[in-house]
Amino acid sequence: MKWIYLAAAVLVLGAAELVAQDVFVKIPADLPGKNPLEGNSEAITAGMGAYRVRCADCHGMDARGIRGPDITQVWVRGRTDAALFSTIRNGVPSTEMPAHPAPRTSDMDIWRILAYLKTMAPATAAGPSSGNATAGEGVFATNCVGCHRIGEKGGRLGPDLSRIGVARARAAMARQIRGTMDDFRTGFEPVTLTAPNGQEIRGVKKNEDLFSVQIMDTRERIQGYLREDMRAVTNEKKSAMPAFGGDKLTDAQLDDLLTYLESLQGTTAAPAAGNR
Ligand code: HEC
Ligand code: HEC
């Protein structure tokens, strides 16, 4: 009997290897440098459907970006079809950009989506933004650095912004600053804990389960609390980031600030998950 199991095991292993080869080896080897479906009208229609279902939540119906960046500008910024293909296939590690692995997403699915995106891409780069990045850096130093890091400098209550210019559309950053963004960045949801003596601890939520909640308080201390030790754990509706209305930042200052934020493209890879 034993040899039967052995033979079966060899067969299974062999099959697994074939599958593995198909997924991990064959595809990159065959990958064309240029989108083979560019301009193909059937591919564009199919790509539009797939884009709307799978990408529009983050990048917007018009691909100009919501939580994710504007991806109509990628070609004029010098990205190649092959590089875009691999970003979509592999995602961007430790950011919200998900991987789209085979077999659920085939090579052709990705090329179809790119064929559709190409129809929305401008032929020439948008003119330089109106704001002044140097002035914007000053606005940032006055209003923002207490909570946000850029490189090695700044606070930690809010997300690291070292490469926010790659990660977010300008319009989304404007909404965040003016206080009209309607959701919170994961890991930074505002929360208030009320102790039995009535004392309140405010902060952002780092982790929670049925029994406990871990927060970073406004003094940047990370601490865990048992729910049963607290009188209440309240998820707040307003961000831990203050809204900067017209009384705090003029439109011109906001313009400068956004131009500065757009210039923040990071150094190398995405920051490690623990830093964000
Ligand atoms: C859950 C949100 C989310 C979804 C869904 C999503 N993306 Fe992204 N995407 C992002 C974020 C955030 C980034 C920026 C990552 C970073 O910080 O570098 C990004 C980056 C990209 C980039 C790189 C842009 C550049 O400048 O190089 C491309 C291309 C892209 N996404 C295409 C897609 C496509 C196509 C889909 C659908 C198949 C998709 N994304 C689905 C959030 C998302
Ligand atoms: C009191 C702390 C605090 C200050 C001051 C502050 N922020 Fe924030 N910021 C946060 C927190 C917390 C979040 C994440 C919560 C959320 O999504 O609302 C955030 C989110 C953001 C985001 C979105 C990041 C992302 O990954 O989507 C941007 C952009 C941003 N802030 C820019 C600014 C700018 C520009 C200023 C100065 C004008 C500023 N912040 C001032 C705490 C702060």
C-alpha cells in the first residue's frame, strides 16, 4: 500500500510545482513591456467594468483619486506599462494598495484595466500647481508638524506624511485639511475612554478586540486598557485632527500647503507598517 501513497504524494507535489511555475515563473517571463491591448475597444469596455468594481472605491470613477492617488497622470510622470502592470499585480506593500494575484486576476485582466485607464490619461503633464512649496513648508511647520512626521521629524499622533504626495490625491488632502473627509485612516480612528472616576482619555485607536482596546493618547503614549475597567469606550465622529477652516488657513495658504504635500514623494520604499 505504501507505494501508492508515495506515488500519490509525488503526483500531488508535481502538480503543485506546475501550478507554482505557472503563477510565479511563467508570467513575469512572458510579460510584454507595452500593453498588448492598448486601443482595443473590447478590452477597454471590459477594463472599464473591472476598474469600476475593483479600483474606483479608492481611485475614483474618474481615476483622479479619492483615498488613493490620481492615476490618470502616471504615464506623463514617466511610468511604463510594465511598471504599472507590476504595481497592480503586486500592490504596494504596507500601503492600502492591494495586490491582485493570479489566478483571480489574469494578466489580460490587468492589461484590460490599463487599456481603459489609458483612455483617461492626458497626453501632456498638467501645468505646475499654483501654490508655492516653500511657503507651504512654512505653513506645515506652524500647523502640522506636531502630529505628523516627515522623514525623521515630527509627531506621531497622525500618519507619517513622508510620501503622502505619492499616496493621495490633492483634492483628498484638501478635504482632510478642511475637515470634510468623511472617514478615518485605519489605525487613527478617534476614540475617548472614560475611566470609572469620570476622567477622559482621548486618542486614536491602534488596536481593539472584544476585551481590550489599545490607543495612542494625545501625548503619544501607547497604552492598552481592558474594556471592563472603563466606564465607556466611545468612537468619536470627528477626527483627532482639527479642521483647518478658512479662519485658520486662507485658500492661498492651503494652495501652498498642498503643493508642498504633493512634493513629498518619500525616499525609497514605503515606510514599515509600524511607522505609519
Ligand atoms: C483599498 C484602496 C485601493 C484599491 C482598491 C486600489 N488601489 Fe491602487 N493605490 C491605492 C493607494 C493608497 C496607492 C498609493 C500607494 C503608495 O502609497 O505608494 C495606490 C497606487 C496605485 C498605483 C501606483 C500609482 C503610481 O503613481 O505609481 C496604481 C497604478 C494603482 N494604484 C492602480 C490600481 C488599480 C488598477 C486598481 C484596481 C485593480 C487599484 N489600484 C485598486 C489604493 C487602492
Ligand atoms: C492634533 C494632531 C493633528 C494635527 C495638528 C494635524 N493632523 Fe493631520 N491627521 C491627524 C490624524 C490623527 C489623522 C488620521 C485620522 C483621520 O484620518 O482623520 C490625520 C490625517 C491627515 C492626513 C491624511 C493622511 C492619510 O494617510 O490619508 C493628511 C493629508 C493630514 N492629516 C495633513 C495635515 C496637515 C497638512 C496638517 C496641518 C495643516 C495637519 N494634518 C494637522 C492629526 C493631526
